[in-house]
Amino acid sequence: MSKNTLYGIFDCEQVLLASVKEIRANNIEIKEVYSPFPIHGLDKVLGLKETRMAITAFIYGCIGLSLGALMIYNIMIVDWPQNIGGKPNWTFYHNMPAFVPILFECTVLFAAHLMSITYLIRCGLFPGGESDSPDPRTTDDKFLMEIVVEGDVTAVKEILTKTGATEINEKDV
Amino acid sequence: MTKAKKYWKGLAELNDNPLVEKLKQNEFVEEIPVDKFLGDKELSSTSTSRRDFLKFLGFSTAAATLAACETPINKVIPYVIKPEEITPGIANYYATTMYDGHDYASVLVKTREGRPIKIDSNKSATNARIQASVLSLYDSGRLKNPMKVGVDTDWNTADAEIITKLNKIQNNGGTIAILSSTIVSPSTKQLIADFSAAYGNVKHIQMDAVSYSGILDANEASFGVRVLPTYNFDKAEVIVSFGADFLGNWLNADYAKQYVAARNPKNGKMAKHYQVESTLSLTGSNADKRIQMKPSEQKGLLSNLFSALNGGTADSRIAKLTNDLKNNTGKSIIVCNSNDTEVQTLVNSINNKLGNYENTISLSNPSYLKQGNDVDVATLIEEMNAGKIDALITYNVNPSYTLQNAEAYNSGLAKVGLTIATSLYNDESAQKMMYACPDNHYLESWGDANPSNGIYTLMQPTIAPLFKGRQFQESIMNWIGKSDYHVYLQNFYTDIDWNQSLHDGYFTKNQFAANVTLFEVNVPSFDLSKSEGVEFEMYEKISMGDGTQANNPWLQELPDPLSRACWDNYLTMSAATAADLGITNENVSNGALNGNMVNITVNAKTLKNVPVMIQPGQANDTVALAVGYGRTAAGKCGDGIGFNAFSLGNGNAKIEVVGGEYEFAATQLHHTMMGREIVKETTLEDFIKNPYSGNKQVTYATHNGEKPADQVTLWDEHDHSTGHFWNMSIDLTSCIGCSACVVSCHAENNVPVVGKEEVRKSRDMHWLRIDRYFSSDMTKELSKKEKTSAFDMYEKMEDPSGDPEVVFQPVMCQHCNHAPCETVCPVAATSHGSEGQNHMAYNRCVGTRYCANNCPYKVRRFNWFQYSDNDKFDFNMNDDYGKMVLNPDVVVRSRGVIEKCSMCIQKIQEIKLDAKNAGKRVRDEDAQTACSSACPTNAIVFGDVNDETHEVQSLKKEERAYTLLEHLNTAPSVFYQTKIRNKA
Amino acid sequence: MQKEADIRDPLILGNKTYHDITKDISRPVEGKANKYWWILFSLSLVLFIWGILCMAYTIGTGIGAWGLNKTVNWAWDITNFVWWIGIGHAGTLISAVLLLFRQKWRMSINRSAEAMTIFGVAQAALFPLIHMGRPWLAYYVFPIPNQFGSLWVNFNSPLLWDVFAISTYFSVSVVFWYIGLIPDFAMIRDRMSATISPMKKKLYSFLSFGWSGKAKHWQRFEEVSLVLAGLATPLVFSVHSIVSMDFATSIVPGWHTTIFPPYFVLGALFSGFAMVETLLIIMRKVVSLESYITIKHIEYMNVIILLTGSLVGTAYITELFMSWYSGVEFEQYAFLNRATGPYWWAYAIMMTCNVLTPQLYWITKIRTSFVATFILSIFINIGMWFERFVIIVTSLHRDYLPSAWTMFSPSFVDIGIFLGTIGFFFTLFLLYSRTFPVIAQAELKSILKSSGSEYKNKK
Amino acid sequence: MIRINNFKSCILLIAVLFTFSFQVFAQPDSAQAFAQPDGAEIFKANCTSCHIIGKRSIGPDLTGVTKKRTADWLKKWIKSSSDFIASGDADAIAIFEEYNKSVMNSFYHLSDEDMEALLVYLENPPVEEVKVAAVTGATKDEGMQSSTKMMLVALVLLTLVFLLTSIKNSLKESLGQETETVSQTVITQTKTFLANNINKLFVGLFVMIVVLKFVFDTLMGIGVTTSYQPEQPIAFSHKIHAGDNSIDCNYCHSSARSSKTSGIPSANVCMNCHANITSGTTTGTTEIQKIYDAIGYDPDTRTYIEGYVQKPIEWIKVHNLPDLAYFNHSQHVTVGGLECQQCHGNMEEKTVGQVATMQELNNISSNKKDSIEFDHATLTMGFCIDCHRQSEVKMDENDYYTSMHQKMKVKYAGQKITVEKMGGLECGKCHY
């Protein structure tokens, strides 16, 4: 039984949103939506899960903080304590105030970089990667909805046209 | 000193060939190919790696960073036959005598691998010039070869010719004259006698560049003996000096120790010191009361003083002075710098009137340091011009430069058949003579000296002659067919334990002393009058003296203690006079000092374009110019610096302003304390009333009451109670600003010389500087009283007073226990030692200079350029001879790193090691830094405060003790003792 | 869809559609450079090369080539450093803080502002390096294990804090910038035809990391931008605070001041915005973006400048007051000397440029004029440079012991290096303006319908 | 192989963040009681180079010498034979003549106690000369270099690849498919491998790590000169001198006890023995001749050549201490009481002078005894630091410490007082 992929192309994000609602109301599964810019509320209507980027950032931050603290503790207190300007070098606690700036920087450093790397990996973005957008105009001014239909496509096409797709392409797999 | 110290007698190791050979072959490489940088060109083994001046930090580091992989080839060349007494890496000490015709001292010479590297005092104090004389030994500008009319020759030819000529003269019954500096060596006098015996008609004339003929003649007139008395300033309670700079250069004898002994506030009394002078001298700057006058007034005032003492009325200026003298008969000293016999006779009479003779001044045991005779010199010059002299031999003198009437001398020289100069340098005089015979430096020579009655000191070589030199004594012995002065000398003193005396460097021996009484002399009297217009007088700088060592970069860069300028001499002039003449001094955009120029005419001689330095304390309508400059044949770094004041001579001056800007190189550009408590000061009375006077502690209000700064801190202290804790006390009352410590530090720590241009940019490298502050007419109290605004107050405070009080303050790294510099170094290149020093690891330093910014004392020095082996800095570190003076135990710093006073950590480490090796505790007297050991007045005391027995420990508890900028609570290991003046 | 109060003026003029935006943004990348560009470029290139020669000379002979001395050990080097760092602040501030505050007008300027940040910080980072006596040992400032036992760095030193702060700030800014660039690179990639310009196509597809604009990606994209903004904001403040601690933690009178961190941060924003204006006013002409960088944007920035400028002025006054109030004679003299000492002229310039000129922005006419803004922004840049000069040099040249007092005057090398960095900065910026999407077009499109003039007029 | 290769680097990299310096806190071993002068020791240190008990060598056989001469006579002679001869003692002169005027060198440094001890030792000498047991372990080559190992592994893998592909081909042939050459296979395989992004990522990471490790190692390698042994102008063998003839190190490197440098012996020290020993065991006369060339000595007539222009022997320095560091032998040898081997390894077992490897030093028994373990390459700063951190200061034997540092005992009660605790890790102690 043949599988077809429908590409509904829209000119306006509002129309797209409405259409998405409509289609999902008809329990037609939308495979993907391509847009030139983030559309607010789209993830809701598409029923995408909340992303957990922020949480990872937090974790990375904690790692950065503790590694930083560990490094400084080891260097200044354990490995080679020195009398520097009469400042205390007996315990980490005594000398802590001087370390705050670097601890903070370590936190940010780790959080920011590791999170960005996670983001790239999760989105499968890497230098020289190939775009799998079915239509290059989606980075310009077109909004594209990708629907995989098993069997008869006409019904779906209808809905698409009804909800204001300016253009509908079809491709069998 | 240390256990390693052995006083060696004799030249054994030096005479026996290999060392000398190798000295010649190995040490003086012409140029330094890079691959040889790490090549140890030393004669002796690995020990010399550090001392090796062919290497320096920079390269090692570079090599480490770049080359990484393969090890550079590095030769070790042991002796073929190692001299018994030399252990590579261990210093030997020899006692000897320093005398160059101007300065005299009994010294201890530190040598490493047979190379003198440092002069320390032995029984007598050393001044800056004596400290620096070790570098003059390695002066590549010295006369290296016998010369005949400017052409190199060798000794045999020269001797042969000279002897034949001398014989011819003798046969024709001609006259031979020997013109020498004061001869303090009895054996040399004997030799000269032998010489005249051999050649018959020989006359020996002694001259001093800076003449003391006047006082000698006066003493002859008054006492029948032509000698200098010895002064005992320590016995005096009133000291009056009419222009005599006895703490600086006067008589070149060290009176500083006595002076300070007489002025120790702890005893509750200080000798009252009056200075009556026109040019601000080192002595004047230490005086309790300084009275300004014109040179021409001097004799008038003296005469007035004499009459006042005999019941006359004293001039208002010296009224108080006269009183004090009357009340202290037998306990006072009057000295005078005048070279006029009559004036000195007058001084004698005053001293006699006050009954000072044999109390504070002793003629029964006279000093022989100065014996020059102006009359003789004058007659000699006449005779020379009259063609009556057939041969002239000079020794240790440079008449063509130092004589006021040098022209006459030179013209006379042309009429003398045979002229021989025995001299260290091919100097102004030697160049004009037929034969120039290289003399030996005192560190290469045998000799003896009889500085004062009954005291004898010996001179022994500490290194084989570097050049084809031959000491004067050898030469004249040679010319009368004898030889080996060494033996001659030993035979000269048959009645002493030669080895012991040589080891000690001195011995005493009874000597006939005239038991003198004042003859009846008619006391000359002068009336109080001063000449109109500007008067000129010449003076000696403590750095340059009479200019003998003009080619010594250390001395050239040693700032004058009063003007703080170096590499120059200049007309000093009071602000008022300058204003009258429309002369200004101003700071250019980078702070450097510029001054206008004038033409000055004295005694019909003119110097053109002489710069004027406005000098507070200079009497109005007087100008002064230092001697020892304006050399034309001193060597590469002495030539063409400054102007020759000898050629002018004292007298009335005609000054014509030519304008134009002259660029000075001054190390201190701001002269007042701006009302800050930097040098704490009080008067004797107050001090006796309250020992803490003038030393009020800074306190901070804390939640539990007022607390002294050093107790208000965020953290617990680091524990310095175990082991050593090195501290240093500097007594500002006994520091006279003589700068011996500065040069000593230079020598000990391989401090680079940077030259005039860099000093001008405020980039001098001295680890130890002596700050000098003048008092200002504006004070905080005054401004409060007069309700002047802060703006005006500070503006006025910037100008020093016309008649200032002067303070000196040696400042080196304070070795703070809460060091601001340490905290800020990103790479921890400077951190604190458990023994209290602030360590500086040059090889870790990346040169951010943050520490230098954050140092409140500004004692950190940055290597702006590569100062060694750099033709742009063509001083001793760029000279294969000059490098031999470097201290092997101290790294030569590369460019781009910070350096600073290390509290002579290399010395501390050494004495500790010696103590460990000996299994004994460190002895106080061993604990010395370069500066403390060089200090003639013992103002700098160094030691371990954890050692209950040590002096410094009690000094720290003194009421006078304070730390610099204590409100910062940097907790320095260096502390100062309040300055106290006797204002009574 | 987002709504916006109608009284707000449009941020995008000239009835643009999405496609117009695309065209406009990619025009500079596709088209040829006009002659203004070439003139400016060759000019800054010359400066850049001159600067490089001067640096080479310094490293060759030693820091002595500069005008420094035993008392004033920092002068132009650190002045320039702080100045550039300050300039480098507006970028992140605009993109981060304004993002957090949902300021839409940031969208058409943040890309360039961030570019400026990165290039500015690059200049700044040069100075700590070359001001070292032995730059070839610069790696000593990083805690790298070594054969020295191991020998470590000193975490008490503000300079080391700088090392960490600046490297973090620089790298994070780059990441932040790039994350935002990816979709725009993708846009350019998709416009490039593989036949006409295959190289460019390759390049941009490489740069765009294979972005395709999926819904999920956009979702993550927004979250990441938000979190990065959240991280960058405190970072911005921390960085300049730490820079200010180089001075504040020292004991030099005139440096040792607790007010420094906020004061420096404000100063940084102040100068940063001024520099942004200088650049954008040039750029909107050079690459004709008049309809995106409107007078409105300029005015908004002017308002911020007016605010920060006044705050900076307040800081100056506070400083003076505190020095008097402290009762410490050294402090008092330090500030008295600033205003009336040998460097009074520097202080005067600083005061006029930083305190007086911004006040002119109270006047609407000036606030809304490109020419006036351009001139004033230059003034402010000069003023801020002198602020740093005053703080560093006048404090150092007369500190505790009068015996060490002296003065500083720059050598030609000092000047050369400074000009060099300016050249370097503009070279980079001009190259950027020809090869990067100079406006965050994706974001811009998202507000077209709410703030585009056409749609505004519709209502 | 990748694992082996990365393991160390990972450790090192992680060390940056995680290191706690793993110090060995061994029990402080009891310090040896302060030794009475030991005759045997003195004899070994000073005499063995010329005297062998039981037979005549350079110097006479000393068995029963104490019977022949009075103690006093002997002392005089030992102190300075030359002076003694000069003093005109008949016997002395006789011996001098007998040993064709070769002077026995003087031993001023021997105290009277030492002499007594020495004579006591000579009274009843051991039956035959006991050789000092050479310290065992140390220098056994630890197998192949890791690089060679890796190369081997690589080789094996390559052959494997080759084999497998050929097998594959033969199979394909049998199946009648078209075959491909090895290279083709490899290329296609890699292509397919790299097609996968994840693989790309890992390859990238791997390359990165390798590069990092390389950089890291080079950095750590800076200034490391382990087992540097240049060729010397004279093929001098420490084994023969210090080992077989058990001459004390300090006999030639005499200033090690007193000075900052151990000192390279000057030619006249060599001549003390080689005036008589004119041919060596391995090299015959050739090498020894070089000494004579330097100092100007005629082995046949056994006389020094008059007016000979002496030229020094230019040795190649092996232990290069950078100019910026101060090291003092006497501090370590005399005060610290270290044995030469603890830093220089068992030179008496080696011929050419060389920098000992870290492993060797860690096996030196006395290092084990003092519980010193190095983990930085020999002669790097870390090497010094390792020792300063671990080695204990012998406080009680030296009045300097007892008087200056008694407070330390209280401060660090119960702990072992290491050099570090006395400030041995402070920059200024070695760098000035």
C-alpha cells in the first residue's frame, strides 16, 4: 500500500497555525513543519514536548562550579600552598573570597558551552551538515507542512487547500 | 664573615702560570656566538656556571621554551693544576689597602676563583668611590701597554731608553723631578730616596688634586710641623664647620663614625652642629643649624668669631654659635675648608683659644693623608717653563686636568727633555708626555701605607695584573737597576710578623710624634665684608671626587645625594638668584628635568653653555660647580660628561645667560614631603621629654576601640616565630646620605647601569635609593593658621624652602609581610618566605608590572631592555672585562622581568649554609647585607629578630622605631628610627 | 500572534514583506562592495599593518619602547585594554539584557552589536598579552601541569581573574552570536545558486550547520537563546567588574575604590552604545539598511546613553566626595591632583565628553538627528578613553612617596599600537559587513507583522 | 592500542583538575647515630686509590706498617709527606726515593681522631679487600619503547586487513562476483565508515585527543635531559674507578663536600694515580695518554716535561643546571647527608657520565630508605620539589637546627619535619 508525502506550503504563519489546528483536529499526523522564523505557539498546537535545554544548562553549571572549586582548592591549598601577601592559605574557606570571581566564570563557561554543544548535537547540527528541508524557500518567506499519508491523499489535500495552503506538492515514497 | 673566609697571603696561585694563562685565554672572549651562550668559557669547573657572564636568564629561559628537546652542548673546563687555596664556588677574602692618590681605606676584598668582586671595609669605613673601585680594576679603558709618544711599545725598550736618558741627564748634572700625589707609603718614600741617591739631583713634589696646602702651611706656621691634625669629633659637643664637608670629602678621612657617635640621642645629648657655608654640602644637610654666607664673608666671620671669643661682639648670624662655643671650651671643634694659610692660621688660633688642642684635636698624633704643597708645584711649573727641569716623572697625578693653570704646566711640559707618566690611564697628562707607563691598580699591587701616626696598613695583590701593567715602585726600582718590590717591602718591615700583619691588613708601630705647642703667631684679622656680584666656588661630589674614577659607570650613575641628579655636573644656584637672572628649571612632559644654560667666567677663564640646577640651600648670589667632570681622556663613559671646574678656581664670577634647554638625568623629581609623615622627625628636647615624640602611631577605630594599624587585619598572621625572621633597622638620625650602601648594593647584586637617557626617563635600576626631602615653607599647621585652601597649600608645599632642613631616607624593598605586590602577581612569581623576605623569582616573572604599580614604596624595578650584552647599554655588563666583576651567586636579569632588593638573600643563604656545615648557630656579626656592611655610621642594622641576642631585636622595640606608611599595614620587615635634630 | 501598542512607531519602514527582508539582508553578501566600503577598508588596513609593525618592534626590543617608567608602569596599554573591553559590552548587553526585557528594537541591531563586541574584545585581549615583558611566556598564566613540580598560578590576583573572565566572556559571546547566526546563514545558503557561485554555496552550507528550520529546532533555539541571554547578562556585569577590580583591589590612591565595579560597568555600557551608534550610522549607509536601522533605534540608544552618561557623571562626583569624606590625605591629594595637577587637561576632557555632552540628549532635536548623534558618539568614545587614562596615569604618577613622583608621555610606539587596534577593529568589522547577515533576519521577520510600518498603517 | 595510548594522557588531563598530590607518608626512619670516625671508611675514601692492603700498588703495601713506624711518624707523613720529607727525615726520604720521587698527596683535612681510627684499622686490616656490594636493581631496561610496541601492533593489524580482504576476494571469486583490490576495499570501507556523522564525531574526538596528548607531552618534555650521555674527550670509565677500584666519589669530585659545585678533577688529581698507572684495563695507554698530553708528562721517563704548554681537558657538561637556579652540593652532601647515588644513580656501574633515569633513582636503596619517590623527570624542578616534599630534615644531628629551629619540633609535633616545612619550597631559596 503506497505511502505519500504531502507538502503544504503557506505564506502566512497565522494561516499555518490555523491549518495545523484543523488538521490535527482530524487526527492527521503532521510529520514536520518548516518555517523561516520561530512561530510562537506552534509547538503547543503541534503538541511538541517542552525542551529540557534549560535543565541541562543548570547541570552543566553545577559541574563547572564544582570542577572550578576543586581545581582552585587543589592548586592553592593542597598541592602547593604559598604565603602570598600574608593572605591565608590554610583552608579553602579562609581564602574563598578571592576565588569567587573565577568560580563564577567557570560556572558560566561550562553552562554556556556545554549547553550549546548539547543543542547542536540534539538538533544534529554540525559544520557542513546537509539541510533536509524539502523546499529551500522555507528559510525565506514560505511555511511548509509535511504530512505523510497512507493511501488516499485527496481528503488531506482538501483540508490543506481549505485551510489556505497556497501550494501543495506530493511525493510518493 | 664566614668560615669560608680565608685571608690568603702572596700570589702563589696567580704567579704559577696556568691560571694566569687561562685568564688570558679563556675569560676575554671577543664576541659571544649564540651557541656558546651556554658554553661555559670558565677556567674552573661547573661552579662557574652561574657566575658565567656569557649566560643570562633570558637565554636560559628562551632555550627552555623553544629548544626544549635537545640539550645544548655545554663545556666544563677544569684547571690543569688547581691552586691549593682555590675551591671553585667558595670565596676567598684578602685584606689590603685602597689608595688611589685621593681616597684611602683599609679594605677587605672578596674574590671568587681568583677574581676580586666586592670591597668591604676593614677597620676603616668605605665611601662610595672606594666601594666602586673594584669596577675600576676591570676598566677596559685603562692603559694596557707602555707607550712612547702615543705608540705602543714594550717594557724592555721603554726601560732601556728611559735608563739611558736618565743616565745622560745625570751625567749632565740635570734635574729630575718626580711629581706625585701625596705618598702615604713609607717604603715608596724610601724608594724615591734611593732613586734620588742613584741619580743625584732629584726633587720630589707632592700635589693633591683638591689642595689642602693652606691648612698644612698654617699648621707649619703655628706648630712648626707640616701635618694635618687628627680630629676627634666624638669628643666634641659643639662642632662648627666653615664650609668643610667633613662628612663627605673633606680630607677624605672617615669622620662619619665619630660624628654619629657624638650625636646619639640615646645618650640624652647630641653634639650641636653648626655649618656655615654657601654651597649645600652633605655635611651642611646634616647640620642642626645651617648658616648661609658668601665665600668672601668666611674670613670676616671667622675673624669676628675670634674677636667675639676675646670679648668682642659677635655678628648676629653667629651670636648663638659663639655662645655655645664659650660654654663648651675644650669640647668643641672648628674646621674650615679654606685653602688660605692666613684663614687657617686664624682657625688654629680659635681652636687654641677654645682649648681644643689635645682635647678634640690632636697634633701629637697627626694624619699623613694629605701632604701636597702648592708652592712647590708652582715653583716646579716655573722651573719647567724656565727649562730648568730635564726629566719629569709623574705618578698618580693628572696635572693637565686638575691644575687651575694647566696651560702653564702644559707649556712647561714641552720644555722638559724627558717626561714619563706612570698612570692607570692614558689620561689628559699622560697623553702629553713622552712615555706613558701603565701603573697597576691597587688590587694588583704590593704596597704599604701610613695614614696616621703609628698606624700602618699593607697592600697585597688579589689578582694577577690584567694588562701589561707594572706598579710605579717596580718601575723606579727597575730604573735604578733593582727589582722585586715585594721583597723590598718585606725587608722594609723587618720588625713585624709579616704574615700576621698581611693577614690582618694592618699593624701598629710606635712612631716619633712631635710634641707640639702653639707658637706665638700674630693672628690675622679681617673685616666683615662681602664682594659684590655672584661668587663661584668649586666643590667635590661624593660620587666623582676629584675625577680619578670618572670612567666608572657605577659612580657616574650614582645620584648626587642632594640634587639627586647623575651623569652630570652643573652650576648650583639658589631659586632667588635664578629668578633674578631669569633662569628656570622645568619638568618636560615625561617628568624629566630641563635647565637653562649660562656662560660663566671666573679668573678670566670661561666655560660655555653650563647648565644651571636650582639647588635649595645654595646661598644667594653664589654658584658652585663640582670638580671631577669635564674629563677628555677618562675613557668611553667618563669623557665629555660635564665641565671641568678645576680650570676655573674659586672667585668672583661673571654669568651670562645664553638660554637654551639642557637635559638633566635626575632620579628624584619632587623635593618635598608634601606634609606627609614619611620621615618622622622630632627635636632632642622633645625626645628627652617623650621618647615617642614625633612617632605617633596610626590608629583605627574598631568596634572594640582604637587599635594601632598593625592590629587591624582580616586574617590570622602567618607564623614567623620558628626559624629565622630577618629584619632591618634604618636609623634616620645617623644616616648621613653618603651613598656608600647604594654602590655596595650595585656591586653585590649585579644591578645594571642604564645610562643617562634611561635615568632621565625615570628608569634608574637602583635597588636601594636614598630619598632626600627638603622642608617647605608651607606646612599643614601654617595653612590651618592662615586658612589657605587645600589647593594653595599643596601648590606651595611643592616648592622647597630657600633655607631647607634636609632629611635622607634609604628606601629599598621593605619586605612587607602583607605585601601588596605578592597578591597581584598572576603567576605567583613573587611570594613570601618563611624567613620574612619577599621573594622574587625572575625566571617565573612574565612582566605584567602590576606588582610595581601596587608597591606603595615604588622599589620594584623593571628591565625595560636587555641591559647585559647590549651595545645600546655599553657599560660594564657589555664589556668582557667589566663582566668579571659580576657576582656569581646572583643572576643577571634578562629583559622583561621585575627585579628588586632581595635583602641579599644570597648572603643570607650562604651564612646559613656555613652555619649548618659548621653545625653551629648563625652568629650576629655574620648576618650582614651589602648595605648594612657598607654603612660607615652603622645606621643600617640587619639581623634575625627571632634571635633574642641580636641588636636588631631590641631596635625593633625602640620608641623611635616606625614602619614606612604604617597606616597601610603592609607590615614591613624593614623599619626606621625617627630623625632627631638638636635644636637647642 | 504578538500584539503591540499602536502608538509605538514602526521599527521596520518601507512596507517590507518577508521576502524583501531576505533580499535586503543578503544583498551585501551577494552584491559587490561600493566605493565607501573600499575607502574605509583600505584605510583601516593601513592602520592595522602599522600597528602590527609597532607591536613587532616592542616585542623585539622590549617594553622600553613605550613611554613607561619606574613609577607609571601601566599607561596606554591598559587604558586601551579597558577601553576596548568597555566597548565590547554593549553588544552582549543589547542582545542579552534587551532580549530578557523583550525589547523588539534590539533585533535589527543586535547582530552587529555582538560582532562589535567580539571584535572589540579581540582588540582588548591583545593588550594583556603584549604589555607583558616576556609575552612568549604568556602561557604561564594558565594552570597547566608542568615539570616544575607542578608550579601553579595565583588565584588571588585580579589579573588572573581577568584571564578567566575575558576568555569566558569572549568564547561565550562567540557562541551566543553563532547560535543566532545559524538560521540566517541557512537563509543565505538557500538563496545561493550552486551553479553561479558554488564556492559561496559550499561555504555557507558549511557555516549553516545544515539548518532546516524544523519546529522542534525553533523551539530549542528559542530556549537556548533565552538561557544564553540569562547567562550572558551576569557575565557582562562580572567581566567589567573584574576588570575594575584590577584597580579596586590595589592600594594605589585613586584606584582603591569600592565604587569601581558598578561605575566601570556603567561606563562600559555608555561607551559601548556610543560605539554601536558610530558603527551603525556608518553601516546603514555603507550597506544601505536605512529602513531597518531607523532613527527610532538611534533614539532608543540615545536615551540609554543619556541614562548611563548621567549615572557615570554621578559616579565621578561620588568619587570626589568620598575622597574628601574619607579624610585620608593620600586619597584627597590623589583626586585634587587629578583635577588640578599636571594632567588637569585630561580630567577636563573626560568631564566635558562624558558628563556634559550626553546631557544634550535631553533635546529631542539632537536625540533624533543622525548627524548630531554621530558626532556626539565620537565625543563619548574619546571621553571614555580619557576616563581610563585619567584613572590609570594620574593615580600612578603621584602616589605615596613624593620621591618617586614623575610623569608619563607616550612614545610613537604607544600611539602606533593604539591606532593599530582601531585599524584591526574596523578591518574585521568591514569584512563582517560584507560576508555576514548583518541583521538577525529570522528574528526580524517574526516581528514584521507587529512592528512593520505596512502592518501598522493597516490598523 | 588506542586505549593504551590514551590512558596516560587521560590520566594526565584529568590530573589537571583532580590531582591530590599522592605523597607517600612512610614512617620517618630512625636517623643513624652520629658515627665515630670509621677507619675503614677513611681508608676507602682516601687511600684505596694508591694503596691495596696485601700487595704493593702505586703506594707501598700497608700491612704491618704500624709495626714498622711509630704512630707519630705515620701521622706526620700522612698529613703532608712533602713537608715531612722537606723536614729531612731519613726514612721519609728513603721511601720517597724508593718510589721514584712520586709524592703522596697531603691529607690536611684528616683530624687526629681520623688518623687514630685509620691507624687502628691498619693495625688489623681485614683479610682481603672487601668490595662494596653494588646497589642492586636499578638499571634494567624496561622492555621495548611504547612506540615500537605500537608500530608492531599496527603492522599486525595491517597484515590482518590484507589477509581478510584477500580471503573475501577469493570467496567472491568462487561466487563469481567481481573482486576488488585491497586499496579499493580500504577506501570504500573508510568512506562508508565516515558517512556516519557519529563516526565522524568520534574520529574527530580521537584525533583531537591524540594531538592534545602530543602537545601535552612536548610541554612536559621541556628541559628534560634524562639519560643524556654525550661523548667525552677522554673515555673515562666511572665503573673502573668508582666501581672496581672503589675510589670514593669525593676523591675526584672533592669540593662536593665543601662547595656549591662537586668539581671536575683537575689533571693533577688524575696524576696522583696515573703518574704510575700508565695503562688502563680496557683502553690501554691511549686514553691515559690524553691526561699526559694535557699536563705534559712523559710516562716513559716518568717526569713532567719542562716548559710544556699545558692545555685543559674540555669535558662536556652532563648535568646542566640552568643559570637561574642555585644548587649547592655541600648543603645536600654534608648537611643533608645524601649519598651521591640518590641523585646521580649508580655511577659506579656505568662508564660514561650520564643523567640517571627516574626509575633508576626510585630503585636506589637509600632513596627507598628515606622513602623518597620521584615522579618528575630527573633534574627538572619537579624532581627537586619531589625530594624536598618527602625527605626529612635530620634535626638532632646538627646544632644549627637544634638551636635555630627547636620551636619547629613543637609546631609540627608528631609530624615528620620535611625540607618543605623549613621553607624548602619557597622560590627565593633557589632562585635569586
